[in-house]
Amino acid sequence: MSKIVVDPITRIEGHLRIEAQVDGDQITDAWSSCTMWRGIEKILSGRDPRDAWYFTQRICGVCTTVHALASVRAVENALGITPPLNAQLIRQLITASQFVHDHVVHFYHLHALDWVDIISALDADPEGTAELAQSISDYPKSGTGHFRAVKARLADFVAKGQLGPFSNGYWGHPAYKLPPEGNLLAFSHYLDALEFQRQYIEIHALLGGKNPHLQTYLVGGVAIPIDPNSQNAINAATLAKLRSLLEEGLRFVQQAYIPDLLLVASFYPEWTQIGGGLGNFLAFGEFPAGAANPSEDPDGLFLPRGIILNKDLSTVHPVDPKKIAEYVTHSWYSYEAGDDVALQPFDGETTPNYTGPKPPYDFLDTDGKYSWIKAPRYDDVAMEVGPLARMLVAYASGRKEVVDAVNWALGELGVGPEALFSTIGRTAARGIESLVLAEHSLTLLDQLTANIAAGDLQIHNGELWEPDTWPKEAIGFGMHEAPRGALSHWIKIVDQKIDRYEIVVPSTWNGSPRDANGQRGAYEAALIGTPIADQQQPLEILRTIHSFDPCMACAAHIIDKDGNPVVEVTVL
């Protein structure tokens, strides 16, 4: 029996350390440690709640818009503000395009190298690669000449001896199974995805002013005007450009992303049995119908809200936000009432208590505190959040678009729904969700276009905008499904100012350490049973951890100069 450490986990946002206990050639236990501690949001205390979104959005430049949306929803929930329909549709178009953009970037630029041996592509036959590409898709860049040029470009890159983002890869690892032609095809699309994501994100520039950190959110609506007669507002030309970009996004997902995903999965069938983890899944749901705030009204969500327990797809349980609480038993914090209690976000405390070793060190004290992440639990149960949770809840809830897409993908792979509870299932769910939302984004645009054509140009509800209309005290929460999973912002407003602001985010759920009851977090649980072919090159650990798309940079826990809790921003 031995213990191996991967630190840092690369191709993620932030700093993550994984320690794994290996017996023979299989992981028998694992520990996930966030090793960063940051400060971003202490300026929120005492500020105007209407400004919170602007600051929280800057928690992360990868997660970008998600904190802004959760923040405005939290304030709207606290003050009883309902944004108009146009504002909701614009927000949802931003969100849907963020999902597609984020998932494409994750698959090709963060996760693909766990399955694709770049150096092997140098042995590929361009003609054979073209035949393979044309057999799985009608993607236009699939000719022999194209792949010959891509191979020459890769060969020139490797010959220079500076592999850049491909340095330190486990090239030649026995766990790689794609043939050289498959590797060359994937590398070609890796390059294409770089160009795609640069162009597609123009949607955010059109609707938000720029990317990352869009500028047009407002409590009560959005700040971008709608005026068919103005060049400085959303007009017919804007809508036409949006349609062109959304259609191009759908084509890329259909012609490149999904065929590549199915190709990779077909060569790794054993990974439909690895990485299942907790078996408990939480989704807040997203894309509300009409102008409803999903924090208040779970009905009518395009992606439904719910909980799956013990991999049982026959029952979708309701979500009660009051059942969310966080432990710090194995986190570098302390609670006044004791570290084995769980506190709900409205009562949250963030008092740092680092008890770990001083670097450099070999191993963490995993029997004690070993991470800067808290341990969120729902009704005292550890949950996985993210694309797999969303697709499972939607599938079990009977959402037709998801059911059809999932059944088609499973049929292409020749597996049943049980294969979704795995590392490949988690990766496939992200691709399936991209397809569903790329299609749904066009529906959202149709709704916005029709609403404008009917003469509705309203973008903001200013009825409760002025602080003198607010109660002396108000509390609220904003729920949002970020690409990485269930995100919630919690706010307390006193005398028109922010008194407390707490955030519980997706990678806190997934990357959490053990709680007071010894329950592992999702990363830790998913690694149990993972085979390890070479302990010096633990590629298999990367496959499962990357399937969650960690974003540890959102971990920011703040105290003031006297050591008192001010605000907590946990990990996304």
C-alpha cells in the first residue's frame, strides 16, 4: 500500500491537491485539498446591495457571469423585485451561451488531453484521419489536405522542443487508447475550438458590453436598452448577429464536439464503470419561464430542480434551501459553537484556523484539517453538483429535450443509463447539455425577438429600485446553475446596506473534504476504485478530477483586520 500526491492539479482554475492511497493498482482512499486562500469581497460589507453583483462577478474570470446573476437574484429575492420578461430573456441568452462556451473550452482545452495523446498524432496517416473524420461527422474541415497541414504544424511545433501547453504530458502512457488518427483528429479540433470560442463569446460583448465580467446586469433587470431605431441598443441587426453566432455554436457542437465526445467514449468503455462517486445529485435548475425568479418559483424551469439519491432515477426529490449547511470539521476554519456542527449560510462563519504543515511537506494531516474548502451538505448528505446532476435530474423528470438527447447518446455508445454514473458519464453529460442548450438558446432568441416585435421594450423594473421603499431588514438568496453546478448567494440587508453576504458554490460541494460524519466529498468519493497503471504518472486521477471541471480560484474567505468574519466566498 502506498500514498501518492498530485499537487497541483493542472488544467483547472486555482490550486488543488489530491492525495490518494493506492493498494496494488487501485485507489482505495482519497483526499481533496484546496491549498489557496484568497481575499476578494470584504469591500461588500456596508455597501449598497444593488452594487453587489458588480463585485461578486469578479470572484473568477473563468466562471465570469455566474456570480453576477446569482447576486442580482439574491437581492431581488430579498426585496421582492421581479425583472421584466425582456431582462430575463437577455440574462438567459447570456447564461445559455456561457454554458456552451464553457463546456467547449473544458472538453477541448482542459479535459481532452486526459484521453488524447498529442505526440501519438505525429504517427497518424492524414488520409486515414480524413476517413475517420468523415465517418463520424459532416464537419467541413475533414479533408486529407487539412489533416496533412495540421500534422506538419504539430511536427514543427514539437521539433522546436518547446511544447508549451503540452509540456509535462504523460505522452505514451499505457492508458491512452485512441489510435494516432483519432489523436490527430482531436488535435485538429483542439485548434479549431480555440478560434470558435473566441468568436462565439461575441454574444457576451453584444449583450453585456464585454467578456469576462459583463457590465449590463442590474437588480431589477438589465442595463442594455432595446430600441429598433437606435444603433446603440438591441435592434434588428443585433438580433440577426446573435442568431448567426448561436447557429454557429449549434453547428460546432453538432459537427465537432458531440462526434468527438462519442469517438473518445467508444475507445474507453471501461470508464463507464469508473468514477461514479457519491451517487447523490443536487440541481437547483435553470432557465425560468416568463419573468419568475427561480429562487422563488421552481416550477416551469427548462432545466428542472431536484435531487437524486443513491443513483435512483425513479424518484426526483424536491429541494429545500433551508437544508443547506456547511461543516468545517476538516477545513482550516473554526466555528464558535464547535467545528463538528453545520451552519446554514445565513448563520455562516469564516474564521481561519490553519493547522496544516508548513511547506514543503510530504503529506497533509488528513485525520485533522486539510483543506481551505468547507464541506456543504444537503440535509446532512454529501452531494455532487454540475452537468451530470442537471442531466440526471432533467432525465428523471422527463424533460423531453434531455431525455431524447441522452437516449440518443446512450444508443450511439450501446450502453444504458447506468453508464452515466461514471467519469465518462460526467463528461458525456457536459456535451449533451451543450447540445440541448445550444438548441434552446435559439428558442430564447425567438422569444426575445417576438416580444420586441409585439412592442415590449421594457428592460428594467424600477418600482422597488429606490432604497426608501425597502424594509429595515431583509434577507434573500439567489439560486443559479453555473456551468460547474449549483451556486447560491445569500444576503442580509440592514438599513439599506449589506450586513452579511455568503456564497456556496459548485466546487465547494464537489471538492469538499470530509464532514463531521466522515462523509467524503464528490472528488474524494469518485476516485475510490480508480485503477492506476503507473503511480509515477497518475493519468487516471486527472481524468476523474477533470471530469468535474474544478474551479478553486473562487475560494476567498475574508476576515477584517480584527479577525472578525466579514464575508465568505467559497469555491466554484
